[in-house]
Amino acid sequence: MFAEYNDYVLNSSRQLGWITEDQEKSTRYALDSLPGASAIDYLEEQQILSSLQCEQFRKIILDSIQSQKESQKNSSTSTSSSPHTSPSLHVNQYLEYGIQKGASDIHLSPFSRPSMRHSGGLQFIEEFPVLSPSDTEALAHGFLDEEQLKSVHENGSVEFSYRVPGMTRFRTSVVRQRRGWEIVFRIINPKIKTMDELGLPEELKILTQYHNGLVLVTGSVGSGKSTTLAAMVEEINRERSDHIITLEDPIEYVFEAKKCQISQREVGTHTRSFASSLRAALREDPDVIMVGEMRDLETISLAITASETGHLVLGTLHTSTAARTLDRLLDVFPIEQQAQIRTMVSESIRGIVCQQLVPRTDGNGRELALEVMFNNPAVANVIRDSKTFMLPGIMQTGRKQGMRLMDDSLKDLLDQGKITINEAMVRCENQKTFML
């Protein structure tokens, strides 16, 4: 066991770039002639590693020894374990803690304490010890199935939806990186909130009443796009009698049929790609299609076509404003097709909702800031003429229709004292608006 710890210290030091290949070889040679010597002590004495670096290793090894003692103590009650799995380590204990604390994400990384994202900020969980590379690998082996493990070994990563009975669902990502295996969970609220519960403007419900066209919900990662999209699908589910098909990667919110028939497909599990599943969906007599992410030319092209042929298509993009969303949508097409696509989009687009989640002044949660654009003759004209830079002005004059700019939404939150000036300044488009 002692030799294994020495081997772990040297391999880790080399991977982290703390020692060179020659230093690793010379240390191994020296330890071979010093039976029972500690690699940590030797590296510290030779001033190859700093005292702080050695202390990190000592803590990780001490935690590992303690974990093994706990495993042996509990071995009589343990049902089964694999060569990679320690009975004292399981991701569920971290997930349960995160749910209790109201976190949105849980991070399990090597050479780090577990951390959680709360109110937009990442914070270490002091109640748990630092994880070693072997710890995070054991955690991954403890809940991944054979196919998922194969994907990590062959592709370096896997993404899927992980469900814990009696707890909730988690959007999960497992990757191999320079320091070892890393696991990130997004905690999904099992209850699908309504548009009213999310505080979405009443005007947005108009977007759920169309029977054809394209509706886009945009924003950065973690801005609540999936939650808003789920609320819109649930609104349709409660108010209409249609066939809804959702295409997701992975499935997050699980819908229960109310007035609608709902089919949910997961990319990578039930279908090869968004494009192939969208093409198949068009042959399944859908009324509403929700596309979890419009990533490429083929998916975007099919979504636009579907919106023109009698289907309401709800989709997402990683853009921050309505103007940038339209530019992104159009720029994926070859130049020779863009004139035709601009005309198609000007006729099919129903609305764009861009959103951000901004930390509250009191540090307790986040506030939703929205930019909303509805299609009208003026909007359609600037899309056809490729003059999306004129959209902010049109949206300013369209306030009575429910349109709003992101800066106006941030300004309202600031005036109400719900967010700080610093948060508003780093998220706005025009800082001069906040300097008056």
C-alpha cells in the first residue's frame, strides 16, 4: 500500500507539471534504494516540491486512509462493490446535500473540495474533504453504467440525465481532464413551474397560442432557458389539445400529459442527433416541436422548414440579444442562401425571449432579466433587409406590445433595489444608460 501511495504522488506530480520527467525518474531511483521512504518527504527535503504542495498530498492520502477504514468498518453491510468503487463514496451523498442547500449545480473535481453553485456563485463545500483523482474516478464508476463508462474511455466524456429515486433528476456531465475524472451535476427541479410562477410577462403567453412559427428562448449557459421553455410547453399542455414532441440532450423536465399527448426523445439514447430526430418528428403528426438546442445548419434549417409547414417550433440558442439571435440564425447559412432564409425567417419568427439570471442585492437567489421581441411588420422588414442593428429602436417603440430591451429590464431591477449597479453594468449592452 505504501508503494502505491508513493506511485500516486509521483504520477500526480508529473501530470500536474510540478516535477519533470527526469526528476520523477531520479526520485524513483532514490526511493528504490531507501525501502520504506516516503516520496512526499523525499520531494520536500530535496526542495523539488514546496511545503504547501506536499501538505496537499498528505491531506489527500490521510483522507484516503480514513475512507478505507470506514469502508472496512462498513463492509459487512455493503451489498457489492467493483474494483473501482469504494462503499463509502457515492455521488448521491453530494447531490442530497446540494438539494438541501438549494444549489443549482454540484462539481466534483480532483485535488479540490466538492463545490456547489448557489445564487450564481461557485462555493466550496467545507463539510466534505478534498477529493483525490482516485476518489472522483471511484465516484464515476459507482453510478455510470457500462455504455457510459465506455463513452468516457473512448471519447473522454459523457452527458446524460441521472435520476435518483426519491430525490430528483440531474443533468450530468462526466469528463476526463488533465487532473483526472471530473463530474458536474445540474439539479433539475422535479416540479415544472408555470409561466406565472416564474414571473414571466403575461404577453409571453401569446407565443404559446400560435399553431405555427418559430419561438426562440436564448441566453448563456445556466440562464434558465430550459426552465422557461418547459414552462411554455406546460402552458400548451394545459391549454391545448395537441401532439407535442420534445427533442432534448438530455431529457431534463419530465412532462405528464394533461390535455396534450407528449413524446420526449433524448439525443444519444433514443436518436442519433437533433437533426435526425427533428426529421423523424415531422413524420409523427406533431403540432408542437420543442428543440432543446439548435446547434448546426441542418437542425436550424429543419426547424425553420417545420415552422413554415404548420408546426409551432420552440428552440434555444446561446445568444444574449434579439438582434444577435437573428444574426446567429442567419449566419449559419451559406451567403447564396441568406436572402431566401431572411425572407423565410421574417415570415416564420413569432418571438424571441433573451434572458439572464442576476444575483440579488441581498445574496438570496437571482432575479430574471428579460429581453422580449415580437414579430411585426417593422421587425419583418429589418430581417428581410438584413438591418438587424435597427431592432433595438423598433423594440423601444414597441413597448405597448410587450417588447422590452435587456437594458430596460436591468434598469427596472436596479431601480427597485433588487440588483446592484455593478451587476447591471457587467450585463448591460449600453453602460451609459446606467451612468445617468
